[in-house]
Amino acid sequence: MTDPTPGSTPRTRIRRLPERTVTELAKAHGVLDAGLVAHVAVLDSEGQPYVVPVGYARDGNRILFHGSSGSRLFRSLGAGAPTCLTVTLLDGLVLARSAFESSMNYRSVMVLGTCTILTDEEADHALRVISDHLLPDRWADIRGPSRKELAATLVLALDLNECSVKIRDGGPEDAPEDLDRPVWAGYIPIVESFGAPVAADANAAALPVPNYMLGWTR
């Protein structure tokens, strides 16, 4: 079994700015738990690469996501095509005194491996975990998937056995010769937030907004 410590394999060892490497698996879990969208790479049968955005959730030491069972790309993933999944959280813009040192603050996780198709009870569990991550407490209110809808859905799991974590925070790293340059330097935090709920139609507008939605924060 692959060592699950982030950055512990030749493919996941960070060589560019290695001081930003994070090796704690708990940190990888934290980044994944804070994100909502992952990007999944896959090659089609002709070798054309595609990157697909997906909603996802972490379940223990694996990532769960789903797509259409009619999608050739998702079927390829389900058949064992190698993939790279990434999650990036943008935390701020870094304004240095030079263009070269200007940057961004971020937290990112990259996962390499192959996916496993989940079926029956495992698929049901995965769909609920994904829903609870993206829409906390919503599952109890809504209709669950029908047999037809389940047949149209391919549920996949990707283990975190080979991953890397890279984090940048703080201000700019100006070159010594630029420190006296009369240019403002520092960083601007980026903060996500949810807006006020917007009803889909008159029927929804006649109902109170659920308390659990009012408690969602970013």
C-alpha cells in the first residue's frame, strides 16, 4: 500500500518552492473539507486531455464524486484510467514591489491514482456524503434519487494514498534591493460568502427559508 503521507512519492514530491510543502495528512483533509469544487483530469481514447470540474466530498481517506453514466470521460475513469484530481482554495492576492514576486496565497491538494466505481449501498452512502458536504442538512428535506436517476449516475471514489499539499500564506517576499522602492506592498485577503437565498418560484417563496440554510457560512 502507498504511504498516505502527502508528498511521500516521487510523483508527488514538490520540487518547485519545496518550503511550501505540507506533509500532514490532516492538513490535506482540512483543505478538502473547505473546498466545494475539484478538477479531475482524464485522457480520452485518442489521448486528448480534459479537465472536468466536479462537486465532491471527502469520506475518510478518499474523495467521492459523481457524473453521468453516459459520459465517456467518467466511464473511462470508472474503467481505471489514471487521473489527477486537484482542489485549490484562493485565499488572497500578494502585492509585491516587483512583478516577479507578486503572487497569491492559496491552499492546494493534488491527488494521483485511479478511481473505483461505487454501487448499491456504497453509492447511496456516497451520494448522501456529497450532499451533506455541499448542502449541509439538506438531504432530509429533499427527494432521494430514483432508480432511473441512479442508473444515470456514475459514483466514483479516489483514495488519498498518493497526494501532495502546498500552501502559501502571508505577505510578499521582496528582493532586498526593492525594499526601499516607494510602492505599497502587502496582501489582500479573499473571503467567500453566501448571499441571501433566492426562491425558485412562488411555491418556494411561500415557504420559510430553512434554518440550516441560514447557518451556512464560508
